[in-house]
Amino acid sequence: MKGDFGSMVWVNDKEGHEYVCTVDRKHDKAKDISDLSEEEKKTCMDVNILVGTERW
């Protein structure tokens, strides 16, 4: 990532929680949080914090 904004992806963990993360271009098709590097995982935010628990 090194100063690059990279790409935003929506990924899930094993429990089905959704996260939005900033990733290097090589991971811009990732669907599972385990596919991300440790550095990328640090950028992830739980989607429920952003939009609440209700679906729209």
C-alpha cells in the first residue's frame, strides 16, 4: 500500500461478519478477510458500525 489508497473491498470473516477494507490492488477481488495481509486487515472496519445492524 505504501502511500497508495489502493482499493476498497467488502470481505467476510468465518462468522459471516462484513468488513470494508483498503487493500493492495492484488487483493481487490478478495471476498474473505483471511485472504488479506496483516497490514490490510488493520484497515478493516466492521460494516455494522458504519451502517448499523439494519439492512437497507
